[in-house]
Amino acid sequence: MLRLGRLAGPLKRHATNKGDLGLALSQSSPGNSAAASTTSGNASGWKKKAPPPPPRPVGGGRTTGEQTKKFSPSIKPRPAVAVTPTPISTPDRILHVPKRPTHGRLTRKARPSRPKKWVKPPARIPTARTAQRARRRRRLHARASVFSSARFPRFRLGFHVLRHKEPLRRGRRGRLARWLRIKLLTKGELQTRRNRKRIGRPEISLKRPRRWNRPLPGGILPAYDEALRVIRADAWRVRAEAQRKTREVTQLHKVLSGEVPGKEVEGEEKTILEGELEKKRAKLHILDVQSEVNLPEVRWSVTNAMTDMSIPSHRHLVEQRWRKDGDLDLLMERLHQMNVIPDVLPVIHPSIDLHVAARLMPQHFDALMERNKFQRRVNTFKDVIPGNYLIPQQTRVPPKLYANVFHTDVRLYTMLLVDPDVPDEANHTFTTFLHWLKPNIPLSATHVGRIPLLNTHTRYIPPHPQRGTPYHRYTTLLLPQPPLPGMKYSLNTEALLTAQQARLDQSLRDRAAADAQLAKEAEEAVRAAGVIGRGRRHSSHPTHPNATIPPPTSGEDPLANVVTISQRIDVPVVTMAQRLGFDVRAFVKQYGLNAAVGGGTHMFREVWDKYVGAVYRYELRRAQPIYGRPPRPDPQRETHSAPTRRKYRIDA
């Protein structure tokens, strides 16, 4: 009865009413009560946990069965036999069968949603207006692909509005035709999503100029219209005065050159007229500058990299920006603060805006090349601010030098790169090491790009600051060479040499054009004879404007096509033994170079790191020296360490 009483609880949960409970109790027995309670709910395969075992009696007492198991081990308990009862159901009483749960992971909400299959929408029938706009767009695209400088009204491409001479690009909602995309890509006039962020804005230069547009149309702001009118009226007035002064200068120049018959001047009179002509040219230069310097289109051109250094107003604005915007002040401040003056030269008065561009740092270089792996002509050099620190990895390759010169005639310069901070342990001082030397460099205001062919004389040795020394000041000097004996640099000689150089350049261009025409005709004749076929020519992509200049051969004079009054100097190539202890002041005095009358200067700093050893191993081919800082003088320690004077003598 005790066991039947304990089984009544589970059977109550499976019974549907009070009558089922009596039926279940009548069918259960002491032998198969557990099996009946377990399998009563397995009609649909759903398993239910078995009821927990009965608790032990309090106080450690044992039941009769437990005592029998302990004292008679030979008697084994009879195992329970699993009996599957047949569920009893009547029309009035139906046994409850639990259902499969409808919650959890098998619900509809937890199942992954299947995307609907995409169905192509039906094609829209274009209206007459849409067809007309499409024909107009195709016609404008064709004109833009054939004539890059053609003028056409703005039109819409995708969500971009394209104007005259703007590079085309693909839009997010608009797509160029394949033939047009290929044409524009070959011409380099297509902006894609890859290079849109890098370009940012259309390229503006002398090759791709853009005209200045008024920020406000006429009639909106009367004060602005009146200011423009006053500026242009003043420019025309000064221009008329400059034209009168030009006629006077031309007439006086003809008199001095002997082109006017019956007027020959010599001696003191010629000297007086030359001085007067110099003053007139100076006045004419001022008028030329004042006639254009205030015009908005001139300032727009100089600000947006469309500078033409052959125009006096453009040269004046570039020089004024260098002298008054802080670049020259920063350079002179660094030269004086770091004692480049007077350690290298006693006096330096720069007249040339010299820029030094060094290679990017390794991490910046790798990141740039990773971003632009498919983009050619990537600039991996960056301008160095005077006095900044560089690392030896940036100067393993020669830096690039750029110079803004403000005289129109061609003059010769000498370039030096020196390090005045090399320790001289024998004399307990510092000496100078020459890293780079190149004499007879022709420069003028019309020079474009970097200075080429600098490594053809005394080759470049990378900077290598010694271990244990403080920072080294690497100074670049661009010194003007003296004029020929009996001549001097002046506005008269500048105008005369500029005209002669222009005539020589024009004759060289005409000769080159004639040679190219003859070569083309000869090639056409050979092709017509059927000897060779039409081969595809691959055009080169230079990284800078002067990359196509061929290096001079042994028998070619690089100054053969240069008209100048500068004196050429014959400097022998400095050997490796002569580089250490190079005397800059003696060199300048020997060849008549003078930094006090002009030239260019730049300076950067470096300290030792682990990559300096490669310069000693591969360039200098000797062991790397290691220096230690000298001990500071300590007078108190020297006083105590000195031998004391004896007060008493024993040998008396």
C-alpha cells in the first residue's frame, strides 16, 4: 500500500479525470508499477523523467528489505520487467497524448528567411523626351572623347554635372558606355572611384589650364563691379605707360648696339648711356609688374599652379610669396640658430628658392604603394622643411632638388652637399665631409621641374652620422659662378642673353621638327615598300618633366646649346680620400663662388641609427667607427684628485 500510495502522484498527472485514476490504480501492480508510470505517456514517443527515489527514513533506520540485503547477500533482488501496457480508451474516455512542442528553434520565427527570387522588371518604353535626351548625351560624349578642348555646355552624367575641360568620371547611378570609357581611360581623363579621393579636384596646370570665372555675375554687387572696373582701368593706364617706356628702351638699345646709322657712341658716353639704359629697364620692369599684378586672373593663375615664369608679374608674385610668406624667414632662422652661419660659410644671402625633396619614411612609403598599386606616376618624395630630421633610410637615394630662379637669362651654378659635424679625433675637433658635388648647372626662370643630371660629377654618398655623436647638419649650397672677365650681371645683359637664348631654342626646335619629319617620311616609305609592318609603339610615362633628358655622353658638351656669360669652372672629381676634411671656404675662394650675392641654401639633420652600418659596408667599405662623448670637466674632482703638497720635510 505504501508503494501504491507513492505512485498515486504521477498517475494523477496522466489521468484525465477522477475515473481514470481508479482505472490506472487497478491496472498497476507492485511488480510493474514503475514501468507503467514510465510508459503511460510514451504513446507518441515522448519520454518523461522517472520519479525521484523515495527518501530515506530519518535517523538512519533501515527498512526490512534493506536489512535482508545486508545480512543475506546470497539472495539477489528480482529485476524489474518492462511491460508495455496497452492504452485503454473508450468512446467516453480518451487517454491524453502529449503533443510535440511548437516553440523553440523549430518555430517559423527562428527559421532563416529565404530571399525572394529576383525577377527582372519589364523594360520601360522611353518617351520622346527621354529618347531626345539620350541622343543629345551620346552626341556630347562623342565630342568630349574626340576633342578634349572642345567647348560644350554642361550636361549631366549620372549624378555628376560635367563642365568644360573637366575630367569625366563614372557616377553611382550613371554608367559610361564601354567604348567611351576605354577612350577616356587611354587618354587619362576618367576619374573612377579608385582615384576619386586621391585626385579630389580636376588637375590644373599649364597643360590643363582653367580660366578665371567671376564669383558674382555683373549687376548683383555694384561695389564689386566698380572695384573690377577701377582695377582694369588702372592696369590699362600703366600698360600704356609701359609701352611708351618699351619704345624708349628699344631706341636706346639700337643706339648702343650701332644699329642706328650716323650715331656711334664710344668711351665715357657709352658708359653713361648704358647706365641710363639700365635705369630705364628697371623702370620698365616695375611698370610691367604693376600693370598686371592686381588683376584677379593673374593672381588666380599663380595660386593655381599655372605660373608662367617668363611673365614679370608672375615672377614677382612667386618671389614675393617666398620672401614675405615665411619660407625665407624660416630658412634664415634655422641657419642662424643651428650655427650653419658661420660654421660652413661666414655670409649667406639666398636669392633662389631651393627645395629639397627626400624619400618618404618606410611606413608611409609602403602605405602609399599599397594604396596606389595600380596607379602609375606616384610621387614617393616629399619636400623637407629646413632644419627637420630625416632618417638614413630616406637619404639612401639622392634627394631631388628644385629651384625657383627669378632671372630670365641662363646662369651657371655649383651644387655642394657637405656635413660639417664629422668628428676629428686627432685634433679633438670637427671636420667637413663632402657628400655631393656638381659644377656648371645652367638655371633660369623658365627652368621647369627638378634639376637633372646631378650625379654625373662627384657621385652622391648617403649621409652616415657616426655612432655616439650628436645630430649632423647636412647643408646644401647652390652657389652662383662668377661672370666672364670684364662683364657683370645686369638687366641689360639679362635682356640681351634672354633674346639670344630664345632665338637659339627656336632654331633647335625647328631643326628637331625637320628631323622628325624626315624620319617619318623615311618610315612611311619603308612601310610602303612592305619591308616592315605597323608596330604598336608604347609611349613612356616619365615621373617628372625632365625625365626624358638623356644623360650626356663622353664626347657631348651639355652646355653647347646654352647662351650665358657665366664663367665655366673645371673642377676635378673629388676622390674618396679628399672628401674627409673638405674645406668649403678654400673651395669657394679658389673658384670665385660667392654666397653673399645670391644662390640657394637648404639644411636638414640626421642622427645615427642601425641602418647607417649599410652605408659603411657597401658605400665606404670600411668598419663603422664608434665614438663616446668626452667627459665634462669637473674642477672640484680635479682638485681632490691632485697630489697634496707636503707640509714637512724629513730629509732636513
